[in-house]
Amino acid sequence: MKMNEEQLVNKCLEKDTLAQKQLFEYYSKRMMGVCLRYSKDSEEAQDVLQMGFIKVFEKLDMYNHNGSLEGWIRKIIVNTALDNIRKNKKMMNNVEIDKVDYQLHNYNENAIDALSAQDLLKVIQNMPTGFKTVFNMYVIEGYSHKEIAAELNISVNTSKSQFSRARAYLQKILLKEKVI
């Protein structure tokens, strides 16, 4: 960045379009990766990215310089992706954990390392929306099942169920592709 983070934020708050462009260009590629994990395809991810950055610029006056600007932007992007999911009401396959009639056997946590990032992203994008959302929030964003339940307005057991099913889905794909 040509300016330091604080100067850039201040210029953006002054509605300086060059500073806004610079902020967008600096963070958009990383945030696109976040959007892709929550979206069904790159078009939807691009829409989420655009909506997210609109919110970033609308709420930039709320950024208090505690913590990283990137982390603050990421939280807005994740919330925008979740809003998009809620808007589309595609949270299918929600099943309470006590109704799940399968268990994972010999799940290899290191199998994911054998996939390229691009392959893993493709597998995640093809997951049913409920699986994908909980998987991303739990594994990648670090939310607890309690936080996921509150954010998505589902029960903790449903969050756990969705995560369990996401792992089973991932295991099935990895076995099919002979990664594990």
C-alpha cells in the first residue's frame, strides 16, 4: 500500500475514490477466496464480494483500529456471505444430530493436504449449502458450534450434524478420488 493503513482508512472515510479503489484492490483477492468458499460458483462469489465491500465502505467509520483491518473486513465479508445464504433460503438437509444414522470411520485429517487448494475449493463449493456453510464457519473461520447456531438461527445439534455430514461428504469425495 502506498499509504499506511490508518491513512488509507481516513482517506476512504473522506470518500476519496482513489483510496477506496486502493483498499478494494489490496484486499479483494483474499476476500474473494472467502466468498468462493461460501458460494456455489464464482458469479455468486463476485456478487457477495461486491455487496461485502459496499458494507465495508458504509461501516468504515465503525472500524476502531483495534485488531487488523483485514480481520475486520473478513468478518463483514463472511457475514455478507451468510446473509446471502439466508436470503436464498437454501439451508437444506438440516437434520438433528440424534437422527444421523451413520458414523465416520477412519477419517484421515491429512487427506486434505493431498488435494490442491483449487481441488479442495471445488469440492467445498459442490457441498450442499448447509454442509458448506457450517464447514467453512467451523473449520476455516474458527466459529464454535454455539456461535454457528446463533449466527444461522439453528440449534447447536443441527450445526454439529451439518458438520458431521460435511465431513462424511468430504470423505466420500476423497475416497472416490482415491486421495485416502
